[in-house]
Amino acid sequence: MNEQGELKEARLLGAASYILFLCFLPPLLLKENRFAMHHSRQGFLLFCLEIFVAILVYIVEHSLGLIPVLGLIIVVLLKLVTGLGLLFIAATGIVRAISGQLWRIPILGEYDSRVPF
């Protein structure tokens, strides 16, 4: 494959890395590509954060959500804010990967060197 085709493939796999568990594709297909692996590690960290937030929201929903009106408001706002925030981070990562930029997620990006792949 020529260099242009490899770059396009790395960009697409880098962008796909921000979509849930697809962060495991670049280590399987393009392990030697630094660009794809960078976005894969970032996508893995975002995936871990999404799991953590889902567990946190579940706990809040089943504890504070039992309060009649206030609990419902808190749960809905928490789901809305966390969902939109995670969606914004994923969308930004996808756009940056497709445009060919090595972008670090604020705060989370500092830990990408600790990801084991």
C-alpha cells in the first residue's frame, strides 16, 4: 500500500478509535503506526471514562433518583451533562483524527503513555 493509502487508513482507524470499543482496532491492524496508536490510546481512555461515568450515573440514579421530584431533576441533568460532554469529546477526537492532528484530550491525555498498547 502506498504512503497516501496508509495515511488515509490511519486517519480512519484513528477516528474510529473514539467510538466505544473500536479503540482496539488500531493495535490489531496498525500497531506500527504512531498516529493510529495515539488516537487508539486516547479512545481507550475515553472508553474507560465512559464506563466509569455510566457506573456513577447508575449509582446516583438508584440513590438520589429515589427522591420524588428533586431526584428526577438531578438524574436527568446529570445524564444530560455527562452524555453531551462525552459526546463532545468523542466528536472532537474524531474530527481531529480525520484532519490528521495529534490531539490530546485535556486531563485524560496526560495518561495515554500508561495505556498498555
